[in-house]
Amino acid sequence: MSPDAPVSLALPFGAIGLVGGWLTADSLHLQPSHDAARFLLAGVTPITAALLGSYLTKRIGGVGGGGAATSRVGAGAVDGARLVGAVWMEGPGRWTRRGPIVAGLLAVWAIVVAGVVNGMTIGLMMGPAGMIIGAAFGAVFSLPFIPALAVVLLAANRVGRARAGSIVASADRRAVWAATASVIAVAALGARALFGAPVAPELGSAAAAMGLALVGALFVVDAAALARVLTLPRGPMGAAAGGERGEVGEVEVEIEATGDAGGKRSGTGVGRGERVDLGLGDEVHVEVVRPTHAYRGTRQIARIVRGDRERAAAVLQAGLARGGIALAIGAALWGQPWR
């Protein structure tokens, strides 16, 4: 998959639908004698949720980055009518560009419609009357899915704000899975407090444990990414061999940039060195080292950093804060006596 493509929401929504369908059966207090209805809920709901996720993938997010959405808007800037068409009709994030209120209302409407379709599909086992009843129940039981799916949609909406393949872009893509795992863990742990003892408590514990484990693993990866960003110098870099700031000679450096300010930049030193793209901002900083061989007149480029260090660090810190909150809530629910 291309690094600038939006994160597909089919699998995250399908996973939430699987857990949500099982928990819906618990909320209805379906006993083992009603296993057919329980497994129908757990089988149909994730499919409907996955289709909803696939439908929303190209309508939420993808705004503000260097991917397809930005390029399409840029192409339409020549003609006012084409620009309107690009913003409202084409590319990822077509709902997002209408503003948060409109996008939110459209997403809520899509979730409710999916709930109605899910209820009607399950009601087919009881005939036409069952479809009507199922539609009503589907609309009602879609309401708890709105906040759960909204958490994932908010994470997906941030994908595309940073340059593809950058540190921030990778963190944004991981955040979609962290949000999904957090929702599953919290729902599985809190279900007993809302609905009483589940039919299969070990399944809920297993789902919660896997969700919290994934959130914790992604938290560690994000912490490592933040540590890497924080180790970068704050300003333009010109380090000597011993770590001291040294004298720097002017040599043209070619930066492979794809943003609005792309093209060649003037840097210091020769060679390519390590490329680090933070994802936000077009500042370019070059770190050079003095060679240890006899020809000391030429400095070698050790690292070229593109982007705003402070903005990238702030984004990563916000992601860590969200992960920490999810882990704290999960730990608090895990220790409750009603588990």
C-alpha cells in the first residue's frame, strides 16, 4: 500500500463490530439457548461494520498533507470551478473538508444507517416483520457504536496531515490501530458493569488483554519516535568531529522535497548522509562532521533533517498522552471487583 494512502477502516471497524455484536447479545441477556441469535449478531455485525469502514475510508482524513488530497486541490487551483469540485467531490477527506460539524453529522448518519441495515439483515430470519423490528433495534443499538467509532474516526482524520513516510505520518497511522485497540479493551472491560455477568467472561478478558497489549506496544514505539525527535538539535546544525560546533563550509545540497517549498536547498557539506523527515514544516537543517583523514577541507554531511522539531514533538507527545489515558482507563477497569 502506498504510504500516502488513507488507512483502511474496514479491519478496525470490523474488529469493533465483532466485539460490539457479542456485547449487544450480552446486553439483551441472550442465554445459551439463543446461541443462533448470538452468533448471528457476532457474525453479521462485523461484516456490516467493515463495509461501513470501507465506505468512510475515503471520506474522512487525508487533508493537509502531501498526498493525493493535497495534489488534487493544487491541480484545481487554476480554475475556481475545478477547485470547488476537487474540494467537495474528489479524493480522501471529502467530508472532512466540509468542516467538522458537517463531517460529524454525515459520519453519525452513516453509522445509524449501517445499524439499521445490520438490524434488518439479522431480522431476515423472522421474515418481513422481523426486518421491520430489526430496523428499529438496529437504529437504537447503533447509538453506542457512535462514540466508539468516533474515536477511531478522529484518529483516522489526522492521517494525511504530515508528509508520507515521515515520523509524524507513521505515528498518525499507528494511532488508528491504537484507538481501535483502546475502544475494544475499554468496551470489553466495562461491559460487565453495564450488562451484568457475560455468558463467556473469558472471551471478554482475552479481548481486553489483547487490546491493552497492542496499545502498550504502540505506546512504546511512539515513545521511541519521540525520543529520536528530541535528540535532534533545535537549530541549524554544524557539528565537529568531537561533538563541538565547528566551522562549516558552504556547499549546495539537494533535498528531495515534495511539498510546496520543494526543490533544491542550500546546505553545508558534501555527501548524502542520513535523511530524517519529521513530516511537519519545510525547514531543512544540515549536520556536518569534520573528516578525520588528512584532507580536512571537505566536511561530510552526517544528517539532513526536514521539518519543524517542536511541532513534531508536540504531535508525538499528544499521541503518547492519548495512549497513556487509554492504558490508565484500562488498568482502572481491570482492577474493579465486578470483573
